[in-house]
Amino acid sequence: MHRLALVLACVLAAPAAAGELHADNVLVVGDSLATGLEPYLGQLVAPRSIVWDASAGRTTPEGLVRLRAQLRVRDRIRRALRAIPPHVCIVWADLDRPARKGPYRPLNAALARAARHDHRLVLVHWHHAVASHRVRLPDHIHPDTAGFEYRSRLFAQALERCFGGA
């Protein structure tokens, strides 16, 4: 069975990149945490190809504003899931960020609820990886090189679940 996977490293819409996707491809949409996956994720999910829509200049709050503006709705997660075709597996990382960037726990709880109700949604538990000190965040947001390698492995494992592996 051919599956398409969409990786959301943060909440953003990517209509242009989505047009480039085919079965067994992976679309990565995100911010600076997504760009850090680029050196590692490709080799972990080969032979699948990856289409990247990630920018180090994006922040999660900007992504949420962008998504809200594009979808024109309040319930961002539910609407985002509805906007994605039913045959697409969605890998979405929960958040861990400094409190000054705004609350993230309500969004993580909403993602967990959505994953319980939508079989297409596979969560990467980034908050747990950070809270359990499996990764180091020198600037309190971005992991070091070893942390990005670990994050890439988490995404690769989630993608395997999408494509019928583990």
C-alpha cells in the first residue's frame, strides 16, 4: 500500500510544496527545528524522497498565525487534519519551548487528543525527549548536533509507523 507522509515539525501550511508530493514521499513542514533534521532524516527514511518546506526564520507562534490566516478557523488542529487528504499519514512533533514564547502544554494536549481520534496522526514526543534529558538544548530551544540526530530518529520511527513498519 502506498502512503504519503506529512511531517509537521510545527504548525504550518504548505500548499506549494504539497503539489510536489507523490506516494511514498515525505513532506516536512516546519521551522528551525525542522531544518535541523535535514542532514539526518533523508538517510533514515531512504529510499523515500523528502520535500522540504522548512525555514529557520519561522517561529511556532508565526506558524500558528499563518495557519489560522490560511484556514480562517479557530480550531487549528482539527481543521488542519481535515484539510489533509485521508490517505496521508501525518507526523507531528509536540512542543517544548521556553515559557516566554507562550504556553505550549494546551497545544500538546490538543495534539494528543487529536491523535487518539485520528488514526493518520502519529506524534513525535519531543517534549518528553527534552524533559527526560535525552537531548540537550543549549539555547533552550534548539538541540545540539546529537539532539538533532536523536530528533531525526524519532521522526524516522514515526514515519515507519506511517508506512507500515514498526
